[in-house]
Amino acid sequence: MSASAPSIATTHPRSLISGRDGTLSETFARPKMIFDKLKKFEIVFDSPEMDCPPVFSSGDVVSGKVVLELSAETKVESLKLHAEGFARVHWTESRSAGSSTAYTQNYSDEVEYLNRREVLLQADNGELTVLSAGRHEYPFSFQLPEETLVTSFEGKHGSIRYWVKVKLHRPWATVKKIKKEFTVIEPIDINTPSLLAPQAGTKEKMARIWYRNCGQVSITAKIDRKGYTPGEVIPVFAEFDNSTSRSVVPKAYITQTQTFLARGTMKQKRAVVATLSGDILGARRRETWHGRAIKIPPVGPSILQCRIIKVEYTLRVCVNVPGTSKLSLELPLVMGTIPLHPFGSRTSSVSSQYSVNMEWLRMAIPEQPEPPPDYSSVVSDEDAVQSSTAVQPEEDLSGVLQRSLLAYVQEFRLRPPPVYSEVSRRLHARLHSFIYLLDCAFQLLLLVTTKVFASEEIQKLYIEQKTEIYGNLFPT
């Protein structure tokens, strides 16, 4: 009788492999995974430009599609999207607990800015969805929070990232995951009063070599505003007074400072992004910079609103005295994203803050100003810069709504008032026009009274009234 067949048959293909001892062992090959049918699985963001990745800010709508390309019919449980945004910091520090004991202290923290979930594909009754071979697209759309987000950032000890993650769930298969980051840049408009304000400072120190004073060094520096954008040139106005017995070299730097915070501990990283060097300043000499230019390279915007990561910029004007410490003066900078608008075309927040309507401005301008005194008798040369005069009524005000009030005031505040003779001539011409109209009215009145009453007394009264009015207008 022949041997009976095995009672248990396997449906998996078998193969023989060689072990270390040369024996052959039988294994079962894994079933072909479903992802072999998946030719393409990707996230595509909608972008106004074809080859340019989109950039978002608070309140924007992030939209796109998830693309599936299958080589064969496939069953799917669900397709889910998860959008996240985090600021995270992490670093380690080595500490000593004794002469022979050391340990590593970890510092980390995170702040969540975005957490949105969306189901792109899932049957209502929990059954599987059968997708045919070919290309399938699943659109998605979600709005970023209206509250201020933080600009994307990559640093040595931390990062600020935003991404979209999609999971494809299949029966009897591991979950397929894909992830794609997107960029968030929070706008910083430098056309605001605080960022348009000039920055200035003065610093001095007594230079010491060993234990001997060798003289004093002082720096006075000024820049026209606090806010700039990458690519701009900062004109630096500075004065260096070297009263020491050594030669010094004045310099200016643009410095980026990255600050990371976790558990009450701070970690900083500084980098110089632009440099400006002056000429050697000899002993007991003085040098002045009349707007020396330092160009801002392509750098990221300032990050000031994050609790655990900050990116700040400063302009450092300094002199290095050989043999002693450096004297440095720091002026704060803010790197913005919205550049300075030229006067007459501002559409930013400064325009909305300072724009005025025409009626308000007309109320501030007198129709017939009294003749002012001579300019030199009231304002001295030192006070001329601070003077502010009323705008003359003949000035064209048709473009005032397209300009900021700040620009309007700056344009007129340095104008001296008209001299008395100019105003007198204008008033005299207007007065003669008024007299001419008045005389015409009297002539018409005389004609009417003569026709109606034909009385010599009325004519005599008319002449007396006319003579009296003319006498008051032009006294002898």
C-alpha cells in the first residue's frame, strides 16, 4: 500500500536554504506584498507657479492632492491625512557629579502650532474600497490657524517645521506612510512706525594695556531705521574717536543670534553674516563714516514670537584696540519680509495708520491765513529743522489719499513761511476783485432805483454809501 499524502498542505511556496553547517532547511516565502502594486504614492501641493514650491502664512488655505497609481486592482481600508506643525529644541550638556562621575543632561521642549486631521478615503460601513488599476487623485484642503504662526526654521539645536503626512491602510499589510513638508513665512512689514524709527547709540571705554591706561576710545553710530529686508544696503553713519596711543581698525558686522530655550536653560549660537571694514585709524585721530554701506545677504526673517526659539539680528559697530578688549556698540535690527514702500505707493499698515481723508486735511488748512512775521525774526538757524508751518491753500492736494501723512508732514515741515510782501500782494489782488464785484452791484442798484423811483435823493444816498464803503476799504 502506497504512503498516504500529507494531511496538511501549505498554500505558500517553499524554498531550501543552506545553513552554516551545510544542511538545508525549508522556509516559506512571504506572500507578495500589496505595495508591489503601488507604482506611485505622493503628495502634491497646489502652487501658483509650476516649479516653485508654495509658501504659506497664518490664515492661508493649504490645498493639494494625494496621488495613487496602481498596477492592479487593490483593496483599501482608508486613506488619512494629518497636518502638523511644531517648534522643537533639543541639546545635551555633560555635567560632572564628582571627580570620577559624569553624566549627560538632556534639554528639550516643543510647541505645537498645527494639528489637523482629514479622512480622504474610507467606506461608511467599514467595508473595503476596491480601487481599479490606474491613477487615482484625492484632493485635500485645510486652513492654517488665524493666530500668528512662526516662520519655518532649521537651526543647530532646534527647528520649526510644518508637514502633511498621509497613511494608506490595507488589509493584511503594513501601513504605507508618506510625508511632505511645506514652508510657512510670517510676514514682517518694515513699514511700521517702530521699524521705521532711527537707531543710534554711543559707547566709550578706557583702553588698558597691562595695568596702564593708554587713552579712551569712543564710538557714536546711527542708522536710519530698524527694519530692513535681505538684499538691502544699510548706510552706517558713525564717528570713531581714538585717543589712545595705538592704531585701531573700525569695523561693522551684521550678526545673527539663534536662541534656544528649554527647562529654564538657554543655548545660543551666533554667526556673522556680513562685514564692513574701515581704514586704519591712527593714534589720537578721528574718523567719520558718512553712510558707509553694508549689504544684507540672503538670510531668514527675524523670529520673535516663538516661546522656545528666537532669531535676532544686530548691527555691531566696533573697534579693536591691540592688547585690550574690543569696544562694541550694538544697534538692533529686524529682518522683515515686506520691503520699504516708496512714498506715494504705500499699501501697507503704515499707510492705513497714517492715511487721512481730504476733509480732515482741509479743515487744518486756513482759507485766508494772516500774514506771518518775517521768518528770520522768529526762527533761528538751529531751530529751522524743527519748524512746522501751515500748508498753503494753493498746494495741490489731489494725491493726499495715496500718500502717508508722515511723508506729507516731512515734505512741508522744512518750508519757511512766505514773507509778508507775498501774502500782502495776494490779499491786495483778491480785495480788488471784491471791490470790482461790489461796484458792479452798486451800479446795478443805481440803475434799478433810477428807473423805479427817479429820485435825486436816492441817487445822492447811493453815492454817499459808496464813498463811505470805499473810504473804509482804502483809508487815506
